[in-house]
Amino acid sequence: MLKGTPNEIMNQKFMLELNSALAMENAGAQRLQARVEEASLPEAKQKLQHHLEESKEHQHRLKDLISGMRGNPTQLKIGLPLISYPQEIKEMMESSMTKQEWELKRT
């Protein structure tokens, strides 16, 4: 339960939103790191690495903002959804995929 003056409660709610964004970045960076390690196609690996670096910069900015507001940056990670295609479309896509397309799909 949030406590304090209306202004303090508003600041606490804003801090919760910032920490939610940080939890999303934490999860995204973790997933990207795993994909970078799994990728075997050089171009895919390079793009994933670039995306990971951007995510780490977002984490750093959020942590600085939260700390600057006297908050505690979270280490938590939000649950990220996985894409789910309709079965008929999925089967058509998978039946025509090359080895390289399977690699890209995994990343």
C-alpha cells in the first residue's frame, strides 16, 4: 500500500512505473544475451548484439533515473510473451523454411 501525501503517492506510483520498465528491460536483455550466444549467422548475431547494447543503455538510464529520485532500481524481470501463430499458418511456414530461416526463427 502506498502511503503519504498525494504528491508522495504520485511519486511512488511513478517509481513503480519506472521499475516496471526496468524489469522489462532486464528480461529483454537476458533474452537477447541468450540469443546472441545461440546465433550462428554472423549478420543475425551482429544485429542481436547491437540490440543488446541498446537494451543495456536503457537499463543504465532507468537505473540512474530511479536512483536519482532516491529509489531502488529493481533486479526483477518481467515475464515476456512468446509469439503464437495460428496452427494452419504455422504449419505452412514451417514446412517451407530453410536451415537459415530456422536459425533466424530461433533468434
